[in-house]
Amino acid sequence: MVEKTHRLPPAQIWSYGLPALSLTAVGVPLLLFLVPFYTTDMGLHPEVVGLTLLLVRVADGFFDPTLGMLSDRIHTRWGRRRPWLLAGTILLVIAVYFVFLPRPPVTPTYFLVWTVVLYASWTMVIVPYAAWGAELTKDFSERTRVAGVRELFLLIGTVLAASVPTVAKWLGDESYAATMKA
């Protein structure tokens, strides 16, 4: 006898996946523009930027499992994942502001502190967010649908975020499009 699976409503799956679109608004500039911005525009030595990012990624090896464990074990009246998503989002917005809109002169300490806050807050959002998707259903096929929609939004967001400098150039904003040359 084949057990009939309970399918999640499409609106629930799409509502879960939609935030992934905005998460790439942080991830893509972080990967594409952070190093040129801080070495060229902010005047930090490439060695300092590279070492800082290496240290932050090593620290990420601690952040990810620790925050994952905490979000699994701490239960609140709002659930296990929501408080982390809320706190992480608030910290992420603050960190994005200070990382991408620094006031010169920027010191290596400034870059280190705000990059650590950025990556830690990113982890506070992305780890519980991914875990939440797996908790929406116990059915393997439904989990696959949920993860697929999340990944679809991540892919669409990546393409949109990566195309911003090109679109800005087409629209005549040469100052923004100049970041592509850096």
C-alpha cells in the first residue's frame, strides 16, 4: 500500500522561498565587490583584506555549527528559527550598512570587526532559514520541492544582483558601473 503524501500549498512553499531572493542582494556584492572596493576605493592593502577575509572564513567554521546547534536547541514562544531570523536580519542590515558604506579613512580593525559581524549575522539568518525549510514537512518529496523553490529564488537573485552594474551602465550611471572595472 502506497501512503498518500500531504502536499504543502504552493503559496506556503513560495512564501518560504521568496526571502532567498533578497539574501543574494548581500551575497553577490560581498563576493564580487568587497575586495576591489576595500583595496582600491578604501585604500587597504590587499594583504590586509585577504588575511581579514581568511580569518573571518575560519571563524565561520565556528559560527555555522554553533549557531546551527543553538537554533536547534533554543525554543521560544515564536519557535526555534524565527528569533534567529529576526535578530540576524537586524544585525545583517546594520553590518551591510557599515561594510558597504564606510566613512574613510577605513582601518584594518574597522574592516575586521564589521566583516565578522556581517558573516556572523549572515549565518544567523541562513542556517536557521535552511533548517526551517526542512522542517516544513516530513515528506522527502515535499522537502525537495521546498529546497528547490528556495534554490530557484537564490539563483534568480544571483542573476539579478550580478546584473545591477550592467543595467546601471545601460541606464547611464557611470559611477556605479565603474565598480565593474575595479
